[in-house]
Amino acid sequence: MKLLLRRFSSRLHETPYTAEVILETGAKINIDRANVDAVRADLIIDVPEDKVERVAALFREKGVEVRKLVKLIAWDETRCVHCGACISVCPTGVFKFDPSWNISVEEEKCVRCEVCVKACPLGALACVE
Amino acid sequence: MRNKSIEEINEKIVDGSVHVVTADKMSEIVSELGVEEAAKEVDVVTTGTFGPMCSSGVFINFGHADPPIKMKRVWLNDVEAYTGIAAVDAYLGATQPSEDKGAEYGGGYVIEDLVAGKPIEMKAIGYGTDCYPRKEIGTTITLEDLNQAMMLNPRNSSQRYVVATNSTDRTLYTYMGTLLPNYRNANYCGAGALSPLFNDPDFETIGVGTRIFLSGAGGYVIGEGTQHNPVNSFGTLMVAGNLKEMSAEFLKGATFYGYGVTLYVGIGIPIPVLNEGIARKTGISDGDIVTEVLDYGVSRRDRPVLRRVTYEELKSGLIEIEGKEVPTSPLSSFYMASKIAAELKRGLEAGKFLLSLPVERLPTDTVFKPMKQTKELPLVKDVMTREVKTISERASIGDAAKLIMETQITHIPVISKESKLVGIVTAWDISTAVAKRHEDLAEIMTRKVMTADPEEPLELVIRKLEKYNISALPVIDKDRKVIGMITSDEISKLIGKRGKWQWRLRI
């Protein structure tokens, strides 16, 4: 399960809160993406299913906003013409051709880098929160 | 074997006994049965392609308003159409961007919306003449309300396309899609073995008057396409068909980010197997079709060819470029191309689509000439400063500050022991260094330096300066030795002497 972590407090960045959550839960967390600017920090992390609730609760306790990402990439199948422009730009291999040259989407691989959103000529891909 | 005629095949289409196969199946049949048997067995091979075809558009007649108007300019959903023809005739081009939404919407989308039956906001301004007094009009129209909506595409169904990749360290957004830095991907286009023109490379059956499937309707080839270059396997077609009969499934407005709007068009062409020669040619497979991989990192007309590659390799999803495994993406749709070839096959089998004999052959000997350029184009070497002050990477910040002060030059290239460019330092960098108490030049110089080539047109350098918001570029030779500098100051001076170059800069 992927979680979107968002913190606004700049004081929070002085504490190693991600490391603390990992040590306290023993969850093997993968950081898919991190965006830090002057106002906020957004992290997308991948957490093993059995530890999701515990990890989310701990982050919340530490003052981090947590949202479960159910939809990683929205694919509008009615708009898609199955050209495949999304395939070669995707760093994690979310998109593939099936044997009849239809696009298949393995959403759980998505790290929400959004490169495919610009690359899709038909505007059939979107990253929604 | 006795040759077949189009009339005989049409009789079989009418009585339902015609044997039609799609072009991808034909390669299997030819390799299994051989050319002679395949020619006897198969009457028609259907081809298909579905991809972005920028050179497309629609001639529209709106009918007359009361009081009547001779349109000076007209917009459909804020997308301008060309009106330099009769009073209420216009040509809506696929790549025309919308006035208010830019490249998010444009001609291709209006064409799709028209075919989907959606209402379109039309506004126009007129000249105001004795016969056409009206100067302004605004109304809402649908495809049904138009007298004619004739799709006429100057260049469609290109025989082949090049493959695009990018050697630079920046992402490029091109008409060949998103090209990631350092050969991270390669994009291609075209339907391979299903491609109409690769199945009739000598234009034996595809000519003026050939009936085709055009985005869901029956259409015609009306001539050679623009840039028709059959000598180099870059043949193209000019096609026409009635938009009112087309289907929105086969016409999709699209946007190539950073490039602009286009239209996905679907074309299917039936190829009558009149003789063994045609059977052999329609037996072509993806492995037989070769194209070139070009480096789009080079912004010139003649981009370097990195390698030759077949459609079979491209369709495998990975090709090797400069020793790297590079993922490939098509920009046209094989799924839709197969669907078109299959739909055309069904139409022929159901007796709904008859073949036509071309009334004239297309040229097979033309080439695509470059533009004739009569005005001289200044190159970097014509305007660069040749007396360049450089500084060693082992120098101190104090040395750099002294040099800047003495020479009044704000950008100093930093060079290695071997005199190769390794960085650049500016007056701004020096101030920062003093404020932060740095001492070594190597600590504060910018290492990722944008550079220019002496043979590069100045226009490209101006684009670099603007795009990356910088004011000076070192000019380097093949060994990375600094041979000059080019600055925005010099370019500004050049604009002052515009007459000399007879050339306008857009700054």
C-alpha cells in the first residue's frame, strides 16, 4: 500500500521521523518519491500491507498528514488509443502491451513521477489525489 | 499464374466469394505457401495505420448568413480556420492551437468534436463589402448544419518514420513525443508490416482515385502527399473523404506536450493481389522494414543517424543504442491499425466496399528537397569574441576577482591543466564566495556549463540563452578547448546592424 505523507511544520524536519517510524514498527518502507520545498514536504512511501495501519497511525502521532493512495494513476480507457507513448518513458514499467497490442496497466508499480501524464498525447493519464 | 483484374475481384466481392486477408497474415501465408500459391489463394490484402498525422484538416462551407458576411477571420471553439478562399468557405487545420487554451485544444480536437456531433461555437469577422455587408457574426453549429465538411489531408499515411532518441542531458518534448535524456528512451511511429505504402512500395495499385478507408468513411487518394519521397521509402499520400460519414472512434485530437496539437487519423487501403509480384510485396514482414534512429538532441535539419533498425526490433520493446539497452515506444497504435485492417476486410467480405483502379499513377522518382534559403544565416563563429580570458581551476578566488576587475568581463571560463573547459565562474559567484568565505575557485565554479559550437547557427544559441536564462556561453572546439565567447551583449549589437544580416531576431 502506498501512503502520501505531507508535513507543513518546518520544525518537524529536524527530527528523523521516518527513521523513527521504521525503527518502532520494523516495517520495510520504500520511499518512492520525495518533494521538499520551502512550504511543505511530500513523501510517497510503499508499506507492507500488514503494517499499514500501525505506520499510518505513528506518522499521524508525529504530526504528519497521512493519506492512503488508492488511485496512483488514473487511466481513461475510453480516451486511450493504445499507442504506447507511455511505455518507454515510465521508469518503473507500469505500462505494457498485451499480445493484441492493448495497453495493460500495473498500477501498483507507479511512483507518481507523472512523466507519462505529459507523454500521453491523448490526455488519457492523470495523477489524482 | 494468370493475372487477375480489379473487375474480376470486384465481381467476387459482390457475390461474396472474395478471399481477403490482413497484411500481417499475408506475410505468414506467403512464407507458408510461397508466392505463387499465395497469389492464387488471396484476392485482396488489407492494410491499416492509425497515428498522429499533422498534415490534416477539413474544408468547411457554413452557408450564408442574413445579412451575408465575407469572412475575414473565423474561429471554431476559439480555434482559427483559414479563410483566404470564398466568403463562407474555410480550412480548419489539425495543428492550429486554440486562442485561449493554447496547445491543450486545437484544430484536431474541433474535428473530433464535430464528428462526435458536439455543438461548436463559431465566431467570425467580415470585411464589410457592398455584396457582403456584415462585419461580425457569432453562432453555434454542429456537423449537420454545415453544407460540406470535406476532410482533405495534404500528407497522410507516411511509408515510414524515423526513430527519435536524445543524447543530451535534458528532456526534450518533440513531435516524436517525450525524449528522456542520455538515450533513456526511443520513440517510433508507423504500422510496420500493416503500413499501406510498404505493401505497395512501387505504387502499382495505390494511385490517384484509389478507394480507401478514411477514419470510418470511404475516401480516396487524390494525389501524392506533400514531401512524397518514394526514392528513399518515404512515400506519402494526399487523401480526401467526407467528414460527415466518419467516426469519432478513428479521429482523435491529441497534444504532443511542448510541440502542439495534432490529429490521430485512421487509414486503411485494400491492395488487390493482381499478380505474383504484388503477392510477394504484400508478404513483407516487420523484419524486412528498416528505418533509422536519429539523435533529436541535435537541433538541425540533418540529424545524426545513430543506427539502422527494423520494425521487428522496435516492436520487441528494446533496442541497443551506443551500447545501451533502450526502451522503445510507438506513437501510432498497432491495436487500432489492426482494427482498421480487420474492419476493411469485413467491409470487402460483406460486399460493401468495392476496389477502384487508379486513374493515374503516383510518381515513384520524386525526392524531398530542403528549403531554398537565400538569406545568409549568421553562425556562432561570425559573432563570437575570439580573445577569451580563461582561468585555471587551481586559481584562487582572489585571482578570479582580480581578472574580472581588470578585464570587465563578467563570465570567465575555467580550464584544466590540459586547457580543457571544466567550468565557468561569474562575478556573481565571486560575491557569493566572498560572503560564504570560500577560497578555492574549484569549490564555487559552475561545472555543468552550457556551450556553443562555432558552426552552430546563432538562432539556436539565442534559444539556449533564452531557455536557460543565461547571458554568456563559451564556444569550444572538439577537444573542449575554449576558442571564443558569445554573449547576449554581442547579439544585441548585432540586432542593431540588422541590415547587414537582413534578418530579424525575436528578442
